Amino acid sequence: MSHRELPAWVSFPDVEKAEWLNKIVAQVWPFLGQYMEKLLAETVAPAVRGSNPHLQTFTFTRVELGEKPLRIIGVKVHPGQRKEQILL
């Protein structure tokens, strides 16, 4: 295994493993797809249709995220200037 293939948390001590987050993502994954489909149909599609007369019939027919949920390899917190904001 080369250095490039190693997870970030091995090479950078300030990057934390994210298995706990992967467990959450795996549980909500099927519902996230349904949410995204509704969001795109109710919010994005009307905005696209309203932005250009040539796109009056634009629609999303199907949104599918797939069977396998995304995997988060590592998490690093970047504290911002504002106390209410944390970048991950």
C-alpha cells in the first residue's frame, strides 16, 4: 500500500476516524435519497424552469443515490473566525 492509498487519519494526526459518522450515514442513506428527490422536484426543478423559457419542461424523473452509502474516511475540524461556524 503506497502513502497515497493510506487514509488521511494515518498520515495527519489532526484528522479523526469517522466510523461513527459512517454508521449514521448508512442508516439514513435510503431516506436521504427520498429527501433529495423531493428537494430537487420541489425546489431546484421550478427554479430551473423559471430561469430560462427554453427549460419550461425541465424535470427530474428519477433520483437515485445507489445501494452503497458514501464513506467518510476522516474528519478534520477547521475552527473559523466566527464562534457559531465550524468547517469539517
